[in-house]
Amino acid sequence: MRKEDKNTVINDIVASINEYSHFYVTDAAGLNAEKSSNLRRECFKKDVKMVMVKNTLLQKALEQIEGDFEEMYATFKGTTAVLFSNTGNVPAKLIKDFSKANAKPTLKSAYVEESLYIGENQLEALCNIKSKEEVIADVIALLQSPMKNVVSALQSGGSTIHGLLKTLGEKE
């Protein structure tokens, strides 16, 4: 591969990393053409971009980006596919579901919600991660519940207090 071609590939990887907020580094070796096509089809359905990359080019692309990705470099061995997504847990669920019927892909490492996850044993944790939108919705729901109770108590208490005052006023 010529140096110009390598630079183009590195720039494409950097652009993808900047475009998507999360990425997973997976081992997709051993998938035949049919299974590979099925995996790409599933990725497309779930709005996940799958790119096969050379390990050294991926490492050089990560070196150009702000952040510390050095822990991930040790996982860049063998055939590597990178899954880019804007939702943190979608690629993890895709990997988990697809690898039930096939031995691959397996998780090598991931960058999700500004954290690094290294190793196949992190897949379950990644499946359970909530996106920022889901966390915000949970917090809002938790904040709204006590407010609703207070408003409800004030509304019902207002009529009770009014009735009590009216009764006291009539006694005099």
C-alpha cells in the first residue's frame, strides 16, 4: 500500500471516529462471505458503521486524536473490524446476538461514553450501559415523581384546610 493510500485510510478512520461518539474494536476473523454479509446487513439495520481496518493504521489514527487510547493498542492483533455508533450499547448487543449463532465477532476493546473497555469479558457490561439520553430521562422521571406528590398533596390539602377553616369559622 502506498503512503498516500495509507494517509487517506488514516484520515477516513479519524473522520469516522470524530463523526461517531462510540466505537468497538472486534475480531471478525473466520467469518465467511455469507456470515460477513449478514453481519454488515445487521449493522446497517441498526445504524452501525462497520469498517475492516489494518491494526497499524487504526493505531496511527487514534494517535492523531485527542485522548488516551494507549490501553487499546495491545488488542490490535489479527483481523480487526471497527463498529462505529452514536448509541453506546447498540454494537455490544449486536455482537452478543450475532455471536450466539457464530463464534465471531468477539470484542477486543471499546470506547464508549468516554471510557475504555478492554477484553471480551466487558461485553455484558457494555450491553447494560445506558445512553446519555436514557440516563437523562431516568433522572427527569425520578425528579418529577416527588414533585407530583407534593403538588397533589398541596391540591388536596388546600381543600381540606379550606374546609377546616370554614368549619371553625361557622362554630364561632
